[in-house]
Amino acid sequence: MSINNFMISNILSKDITQRLNTITTAALFFISMIVVPVGIVGAASLPAGTTGVKWNPGHYYTIQNWANDDPIYMAKVYKELKATPALRGMQMRFLWGWIEKSPGVYDFSIIDKHLEKLAPMGKRLVIQVQTKSFEADWKLIPEYLKAPKYEGGAFAFRDWGSNTIDGRNIKLWNPYVRDRLIALFKALGQRYNSHPHVEGIGMIETALGQSVTPLTTAQTDKWFDNLIVVHQKMRTFFPNTMTIQEINYPRDYLKQIATAIVKMGGALGCPDVYPDEPGLNYSGTPKGAYHYFSQLSGTVPIAPTVEKVNYLNTRGDKKGHVPTVQELLVFARDELKSNYIFWQRLPEYVDNVLEVMNFTNQKSTPSGGLKAACPTAYPSCIKN
């Protein structure tokens, strides 16, 4: 069913409405996109004409991206997934530069390989396309994006107070970078939307990082405008699959993004579960990311991620305390009203996560005790 106008009005201001209308109009005029198929995914597809969205909420691993192709690590992952009913699958992260080899030429073989393992187990895959790196030498973007047409494709950033480059983010304000990212999601959608074991597709956090060369207001505004355009297109490429945007900062843009996600029927994620983080919990103006989670639960899917730093402390500045896995679960379940929780699988914490996954509350329902009602933003839900 479509979103109720009254619900939208609660989060939509007049200036945001005008901006979204402009973005929607602009999205209709994109250039055509070249897609070069790579092999065939050997799995049954959803029936033709299906209008619902795949819906299998619950607990999922998040795989460290360095381990995507590590046979020893992944063998342990598959063994744990098979032995733990409360774990419904896993989220895997792929840098853009890993999967697009040249313009319109994609290598999805590693995704196919993992789907071939997951499908017979009845487990599911969530794909995250990473357009931000956290190490300066990561291959974030395809080489061709470094050309002048794309303004070099990415900008370097530092953490606050740091004097070294901590990573890079894409120059999404550039329309050519935006269009190439859309082309990637189109290729992914053609290949995986109808795959019954592809549960979701998503993008990394909204935090830009402190650019070494300060961004202008116009660049930042256009970056977020284009992020919404990419998601609007993604929804058309993945009509039967959850599409996730992680939100955290800057708070000034979160209302615009959350409003757009509701309007298009997307999902909201967050790269952190920090019970005591002031910025994420902020209730003033502009509101922190967690405000939108609790407010929009039941309307769109809510899908935060527990990262390594969240196991270490309840605050990013380490002024909180070391939480238990159960404490993180309770916060994400009861305060954020989560439908999905992605647990980063780290060797030093995996035993604690598995212990909690085997508690009765997680084993008693397919959703592992998380909210399981079909979001009202979806026309219907496919539980397969």
C-alpha cells in the first residue's frame, strides 16, 4: 500500500518537498547505461509479476571485507550459520572498485560464489556497496573514475583532529560519478533483484568525513541530492528487494534523507549501535539519526549494524562503558525498533554473539525476537 499522506507530513517540511520534487524530475533524464553481464546466477527466480518485497527480518552476520574471499574465515562463517537458526544470513561489503573493472564491465563472481553456498542452507545475502573507504590505500573506485570528467572520482578525508588521510569518499556531487554509480546498481538489480536469497542491497554511511580540501555548501547539498537520486533509481532496479541507506551524520541532512526513504519505500540503517552516543541520540534540532529509527519503525525497515567499536564502548569517544552483546541487542531491538541487526563477525566477539543467538528469545521466532511486521511502505511482503 502507499504511504499515508498524514504520515509523510509529520516528517516532511515545505522546503524538503520542493527539493524532492526537483530531484524526482531530474531523475527522469539520465543517460542510458551499458551493462555487460558476467555469467548466470544458478538459482530459481521470483515468479514474473511479483509485486511484493522479500522480507526475512532477524539477525545477520556482517563479514569483514578483507575476509570476503578468505576460505578459512568463510568456512567458519558457514559452519556457524548452519548451526545457528537465529542467524538468517550475512551482509557482505564490496568496494565499488572491486566489482567494476572498466566502464560497464562488472565482476560479480564472488557474490555468485557466496550465494551458491547460502541458498542450499536457506540463508540470505545482503550486499553493501561501499563508496567510502577507511584506509587511504583501499581500491575505492574504478580506475577510470580518476579522469578529469569525474573530478578524480573521490576526495580524501581526515578524522576530526587528525593530520593524516584516513580514507576517501566519492565525489557524488559530480553528475557523471552519480550516473556511473546508478549504472552499477542497474547491473546489480538485473542480476539479483529476483534472486530469492538476495535479501537486501545497500549503501554505506552518510558521514562524509572531514575533507582535506573543504567542501563547499553547494557541493555538499548536491552530494545529498544525488544520494537520493541514486536511491530512487535503486528502488526501480530492486522492486522486490530491500534497499538500505545507512545514516549517521551530518544531522542537517538526515531529515531530507529519511523523508525521501519513506517516500520511495527504502530502508534505514546505521553503521553503529551506540546506546550512549550523544550525536546519534540527540533529541534537539536537527535530530540525531536514532530519532528517525524509532519514529519510522513499522513504516520502513530498520536495519542497524553492530561494528567493532560498538563492542568496545557505548560511546564513540570511549567515555561510556564496555557493553555486553545482550545490552547492544536490547538497545537495537527496544530503542531503535529494529527489524534487522547486522552483527560484525569478529573472532574476539563471535562466541559472545553466538551465545546470545542461542538464547530462547532469539530461537523462538524466525525474526530472532525483532519486529517482524511487514512495513507499511511495502505493497506486500514475501516470506520465503
